[in-house]
Amino acid sequence: MAKLTVADLQQMKRDGKKIVATIVYDYQMAQIMDRAGVDLLTVGDSVGPNMWGQPTHFEVTVDQMILACSAVTRGAQRAVVNCDMPFGPLQESAEAAVRAAIRLVKEAHAEVIKVDNAPANLEAVKRIAGAGIPVWTQFGFSPQSSLANAAFDTATEETAKRYREKILRDALDLEEAGASMLDLTHVPDHSIYAEVVRTVKIPVLGGSSAAGPEADGRISGFTYRAAQIDRPGPGHGGDVAALIYKLAQQYVEDVRAAKEKV
């Protein structure tokens, strides 16, 4: 089983092959997704709320990301492993972001680092890429830019036009800054993906429910849905919580009934 690289993912775009990405937080799920043929495992800063019960992703630290990413890299034999840059270093300075990226590579063995709200952090993108670390830049209606972009969430025709122009300009700026891939998140119009995909030479990925078929690849999550017993999500993995809950109920019943095999 040949180990994929970021360069391989870029070649997949040139070859017209879709990139399959999924969010993972632990060794076991990394093994399952890797063996299933997933190309890119991404360790999101959403690990805080979804695995550790933190109120939001803002509480997640670099040390915590190293802990989670280390587990995933140990479970991945083929897939490329991304580690999100948590909130903090980027907001401090480009130098702090570079230091954090180096730690994520050296200590957690991440192969690409995702930078959120990337258009506002172009200098950090340039510095990290300049240090020889592949950068996956997230933009659009992303977690760390949600307040700034709130006006576009229910866009009028005029604001939608301005937003489309901004997205295309941001995509080109990020590519020029040295980004290896783009994560275009929650845009109001799927056709924007097609324009961005045609405009840049690097892969453009997005969430399964938002990207549309034009994207170079899709990102979905399985692990975090296991906790959503009251809020099963649509699409792939939507019934994970219900399945685990059903199996757990059966286990409880079998043990209490003193069955021989449980």
C-alpha cells in the first residue's frame, strides 16, 4: 500500500479524480478510514466539542491537537494526514503560527496543516509554506470567520455577487501565497465551486452537504456523528449514532438477562 503525499492529491485534480477526505480524531477510526480507501484524514479542531466536551473549538490548544493528530498519524498507512491549526497562534502572529505548524509536523507527524480564515492570514500562509510545510487553507463561511461573514449567510443578489467575487479573489490570493489545497466552506451557491475549481490549479475540497459535485473532493465526518443520537445528520454516517445506540441497548439487555454470550 503506497503512502500518498500532498503532491499525489494535487495530481488527482489534474487527472480528474475525486479526493475523498474525512474528519477523524483517533487511532481506530483512522485505521478504518485508511483501509476503506480514504485519501485524506483531517484532524479538525472540532475534536474539542465532539470528543472532549469542550464548549467550542476555541478552547482547543496546540498541545491537544498534537495529542489527537499523533493518534491519527499512527493509524494511517496510506492516507495523507492533515492537522488543523487551532485558534490562538494565527491570531497572535505569523511567527507564532509558523512555530505551531512546526510543532504539529515534528511532534504529531502531520503532513499538511489547515489554516482557517486563511484570507485574513495570508502572511502566515506564506511563512508556513515558505518553511516547507504544505498548507490547506480554509475560507468561505468557515468557523473562525463566521462573525465577519455573517452578512452573507442569507445573501441578497447584490451581496451574493460581491461574495462570489471575493471568494474567487481569495482563492487566487491563497494559491499565490503558497497554499497546497483549498477548503471552501459553506458558500451560499454551489456554482461558486465550479468557478473556483476552474480558476485555480490546486485541489478545492468542501463539505459533503455543501460542496456540490464540481468540487475536486468531499469532506465528511463519521466519528462526531456517533455522539449525535438526538441529532442524526444527513448523508454518509448519518445513522452511526443510531446504530451504536441500538447495539449498546442490545448489549445492556443481554448482560442483564445473563445470556451466555455477550
